[in-house]
Amino acid sequence: MKNTKKLGATPGMDTVTYILLILSSVIALFPVLWGLSTSLKADGEVTAFPPNVIPKTLNGGNYVSVFTQSDFLLYMRNSLLITAIGVLVATLIASHAAYALTFFELKINRILSFGILMTSMVPPVALLVPLYMMSVKLKLYNTRILLILVYTAWRTPVLTWILQGFFRKLPREIIEAGIIDGCSKAKSFYHLILPISQPGIVSAMLLSAVYIWNDYLVSSSFITANEKKMISVGLYQYITQYGIKWGLLMAAVMVSIVPIIILFVCLQSRFVDGMAAGAVKG
């Protein structure tokens, strides 16, 4: 019996691989660690030169000020609400559309798929003026509903393509078996396809959540009322005409990334499964 070795299992390659992975992780995490360090520094130490990587004294005053002397929690609540509703509605629409394009034999499927792809290629900035005019006429300007509608419309085509690529990898025998057992195509979707497609759906939802949470262009263009701003816009309150309040800004940034980190930590296994299964292909 031949002794088979794993690909890349040559002597010394494991060490090189781990060194490269560690270096890549350090490079990727350095901005976050530097931001965390800055958020824990006093104002005088933030501007000191040469800068200190590790604060001489840990100062939590920036975090206290962010929570008690600003509208940061209001911005976080708006972002959580808009992101959650936008992702759920977009995923709901996209999953049905992807299922229909994958399992329904229609002559116009390829045309529809191409049309969906084309809509996702339009630069967002090119749509701002017509969207602004429509929102004003419909009296939706400066409302959270407008943001939800825009984000849902922009993410649905992308999600449809992502989920369609995942659904194509599912065996059609599942649908056929369900039909034999008396299930309609709609029933097969809810009882058969959705349960086994959770990794792909979770991957698509996470990618969309990150997009909406970090977006600045739309939220800054259609919302001017302070009580309705999202966190991506609210962070700019620390950039004033008198200078940048680095300690407060970094403290707010560190807190603002916590919800996304929690999402990835809680759903990391399904996200990795979805990525490995080709859920983002297409």
C-alpha cells in the first residue's frame, strides 16, 4: 500500500505556511489594534511623537464620552434596525428569485439572469440624483423606510446571483423526490431546499449585512436628520473644523465593529461551509 502524502506536506512547508499566515494576520489586524490602542490613550498621548503602540496608562474616558455625551447609541440603533430589515427582505426576495431561476424551466431564464446581473453593475453614484428626486416626490426623503427600500433594491440582484450559484450545486433529485411524495414546487422550496441551503443563505446575508452596515454613500445622501443617521455617518461627528478627535473617533469605531464581529463569531461555521460550497460563486 503506497504511502500518500497531503499536497504541500513537504518538509519545512508547514513552518513556512504558518509564518506566512501569522504575518498576514498581523498585517490585517494591525489597523484594528492601532485603533484600539488609540482609543485607550489620553488626548496628550494620542498626538505624542514618536507614538506609543501600547498606551502608558489605560484611559477609558473616550468610551464613557462616546456613550454618555453623544448620540452614538441612537446611530447604532438605526443601523441595527435598517441593516436587519434590509438584509431580511433582500434575502427573502432573492431566495425565491434564485429558486425560480434555477429550478423552473422557462425560456426567458437566461434573459432574466442577465438582466439581474446588469442591474447590479450600475454604479450606485449614478442613481443618487434620480433616487433623490423620486424620494422627495414620494415624501420618503429623510426617512428610514427610504434607506431600507434602497438597500433592499441594491442587494437583491447580488443576493440572487449568489444564491443561484449555490442552488445550482444542489441535486435536482431532491425536488423530484419531493414531487413524488406529493410536494408542490413551492412546498419543496420551503421544506427541502431552504433547510439544506442554510450555509449559502447565511453567507449571502452576512456579506450583505457588512455592506449595509459600512455604507456611507446612501445613508449620507438621503438622511440629514440627526435622529435618523446610521453609524457610518454618525462617526463623522468627531471630525470637526477644529480637528479630528482621534481618541473619541477610535473608541466609536471600535464599538461600531462589535455587532459585525458578533455576527461572524456566531455564524462562522455556516459562513465557512457556505463559502466552501461555492455560495459566493457567480
